[in-house]
Amino acid sequence: MSKKVFVLVHDYWHHDDSIKPMMDYLFNADYEVTFTKNPNDYFNGQFDLFLSFKDPIENDQIPTPIWCDEKWTEKFLNDVQNGMGTIMLHASLTDYTENHPILTNVVRSNFITHPEKCPLTVKPIAEHPIIEGIGKFTFPDFDEHYVMKMIPNADTTILAETVSKNGVQPAVWVHTYGKGKICCIVPAHTTQNLTCEPFVKLVKNAIDWVE
């Protein structure tokens, strides 16, 4: 039986067409993939694996509430607790309020800001299946170096850092929530970076680990 995957994409700064090419690198016929801009499509079924690239605010230039309201968040957290593998990437790690349940239970880090795009390197700092076979690498295209503040005393393990002229930040971390395994991955912003060989391997390793 194929595994059901929900991939949530698209916001003002991160368009679905920049992410779509990555799917061919990640999933084969063993997966039934729902690739969507619409968070409410998540109510259409139960999923074995969840990937989000989507900012909680569709356009953070305009004062609007986050789309992951109480009803959506309740289903999501319940599914993670019951074992749904979860990978949160790039923009999906931003723009939550400090007490939002997705931040405190799933992301466990606050996005602060990012400087202008620049050369960005990923540096593994721990041994883990997600990092296996991945050495230090620099993205082929300039990328956003997110500044992240980990929640103090959160039960999480940082596996890699991002390094640039702007300093060092957490890049990849893992933890569990109930029966669910969670991996948070901070880069990457462009199609060229999303589909570069070491980053694809990193995400594929993460898929294997959270499943």
C-alpha cells in the first residue's frame, strides 16, 4: 500500500512552482502525494507523512491572522501525536506567535529575521541518520540565512548549522511529539537550492527517519 503524503506549499514569498520540481527527487510510485496550496485540503484524509513549506501568514506584508487556526491546529497536533511523520521546512518555521501550539510543540524555535540573501553553507554538527552521507556543503545559489532562537530547555537535538558572513544559526533539528517524529529544516529558498544534491539527500534522509 502506498504511503499518503501531504505537501503544503505557497505563500507570497515562496511560490509553489519554485518547490514543485523538488517532488520528483523525493517521491516515487510508493507514495500518494497531495501537493497543495490549500491548508483545508488537509481535512480530506489521514496522512502518513506531512511536509510544509508554507508560511503561517500568506502575506506578511499585510496584517492578517495565521491560516492555521484552532480547528486546523487541533487535527495537525493530534495526527503528529498519533505518529504522522512531520518535516517543517523554511517558511513553515516562521511567523507563529510565541505561544502558538505548533511553535511550542512542533517547531520549538522562534524565527527572528533574516538578512539579505548571501552565500550559505550547511555544516553538520552531530551524528544522526538524517545527516548520514552529508558533509559540509554550500548552496549553489544565494539563500536566506534565517536567524532562529531555540526555545530554552526544549527537548530537541540540533543536527546541523547554517554558516554565512552573518554568523552561525541552527539549521536542522529533530525531536518527537507523542508517537510522531519531527524534523525541522531551515534552508532553502530557491529551486536551485532545493534541488541541489546534498539538500535533496538531507530531506530524503529526513523522510526515511520520520516515517
